[in-house]
Amino acid sequence: MRAKAGIDLLYEKSSAFMQSELRIVLLSPAQATPDRLKRRKRDGATGIVLNLAKGEKEAARGATGRVKRAGLDLYYWIEVARCPELADAHPEWMASLQGHPEWRRRFPGTPEPAVGEVVKNYPWVPIRYREAFDAHLRRVEGLVQELPPAKGIFLNDLQAAPSACGCGNPLCRWVPDYGPIRTAAMLPPDAAARFVAAVQKLFPGSEIIPVWTTECEEHDMAKGAACHGVPCFTGVCWYAYTEQLMPVARASRILAALLPYRAFGRDDPRYGPPAGWVRHALATFAQMPPRRKGEAIPAERIVAVLQGWDVTSKERQAQIQRAREAGARGYVLAEMEIQQGWEPRIVKVQPTPAADATQEHPAHGK
Ligand SMILES: [Zn+2]
Ligand SMILES: [Zn+2]
């Protein structure tokens, strides 16, 4: 038994594999105290990824100094699509909850939108809209500029919003608007890759690491399950997912996978050992794209983002173990909660003149 080290990153100095494994801890600037950094370093962390948020520039600057003094690699984490700031300022840039009505079981009592209204998905503002793409790019630039250069910058949520088609599954994120009402201009499927490239141009000294979330699963289609009877898995979800991921995978050496197994409701014995979903989800990067007109992405290119909040030390260790079994490049253990919540908002809209989403996507279950 190890002594109470706060968190056990299972460091094994003897293994050659371990020498190259990325063992990174995600913290808010306030969480990055000298004491905690010292303990994480002792536990085997190779780096700290600091969350950058509006209004916390000075706190972040202070934390960067502490990370460097602790002898740890410095990374930044930026939440992109889930953005209350832009959602409040530009409700028309939010993703919507149209198409399938199954999401309503999670939010009973949401009124039907009247003429001139649409149900938007608060506070999700995906970069897939041209207007939001530019605004997010400026936001990312503002968050990072004037801070010391980081080894890498993680960009989270470059896909669309949860419950994309309206099924209610937080992992169905393949499209910002299932239609028919669109209130911003949609970019082509390579928007995420272009966003990563644009951020890379702004900060050429840092490796830009896109953080990707996996899609729905076959068992989600059952009534009462996450897609609640909508045939998402056999439909368009993974085709659209793969179409967006392939340009990202071609442009970025390393990707990260957002895998908070409990927050995503994947703490389930069907995946085998504790936190078995982590291993399962990492394997989909190699398995699913070839089945959906794409190419396999080996796990050695993927950093697993694991749930370090609201879990026990044993559960943290199980997740790390599963990531290793999958052959991941390493992991980010998130001690700061990565917010993924979503909720319907009725918004008055003026559809863009070009709005015509009806023929864009093949029907589910084709
Ligand atoms: Zn799906
Ligand atoms: Zn679904």
C-alpha cells in the first residue's frame, strides 16, 4: 500500500514505455498550489495543463510560474464550444435541438417553439458556424496571449453540441443543426481541422492538441437507452463523425479523447472491468473510422482525458490502467471538472437566407 499521496498516478520508473508516457494533470489556476504541484510531481506527473478562462489571466500567469518552478511541463486547456459568454451574447450561434424530440424526456415541460422561435442548446456554440469560428478564434487568442509559451494547447469540444439530432444522447455530437431552422452559416466538415490550424498559426511554438469525444454506441439505440429508440449508431452519426475527424487526424500528430466515463454515464459493467469504457472508447478510434469511410487512428496517437473529479483514488487508477491497456499515448487526469451540461432554451430567431438544412443529411437508419 502506498502512503497517502493524494493521488496515485502509478509511476513505474523501470519501464521504458513509461518514460515516454504523458502523465498530465488538469487543474484550474487556483487548484495549482505549490503543495499540490509538488505532490503531483512526486506521484509521477510529467506536466500540468492549466485551464484558461475569461477573467482569470492573472491567476493563470501566477500558476504558470508555479508549474515551471515545480519542474513540470506546462500545457493550456481551453473549452471551446461550451461557452456561456458567447451563448449569452449571440444566442443565434448556439446549436439547436431540432429533429428528433427524444431529448424532451430529459427536460419535460419544455414548451414547443412558436413560429419565429427555435429550441437552442444552451450554452453550446460550435465552431462549425462561420460566425462562431471567428469569435472563438479571437477568444482563444485572447486567453493565451501574454502568457508564457506552453508545450501544448488542448482545445476541447471542437465537435457540435450534445444531443445533436435531438435524441438526447450527450455523445451524439455530429451536427450543430439537424434542421430545419438555421440561424448561422454552416462550415464544411473540416471546420475543426481548420480551427486547429488557425490556432497553430497563432501559437507556432505550442503543439495544438484537439480533444475529441466519441459518438453513440449500438446499445444506445434501445428504448430507454441514451438514444431512446433513435437509430443513431446505424445511421449518419459515425459517418459524420469520421468525416470531421479525418482532417483533424491528418493535421495533428497527437489527439486527445474526452473520456470522463462517469460524467458520460458509461460506468457500466457491460464494458468489463472497472472504467472499462475508457479502453472501449479508445479502441473505437481504430475500429470505427474504417467502417465509416475513414482510416484507423492508432491509440498510441491518443491522449486519454480521464475523470479525476468526483471519483475515488481506486477509480482514477482503474481509468489509468484501462488507458494503458488500450495503448494510449498517455493521459490527462482532470482534477478540475470538465463541464458538459446542456439544456434547452427557446430563442427568437431570424433564419439566415441561405438556411436550408432539410436535404443536407441522409435520414437515420438508412
Ligand atoms: Zn450518435
Ligand atoms: Zn443519438
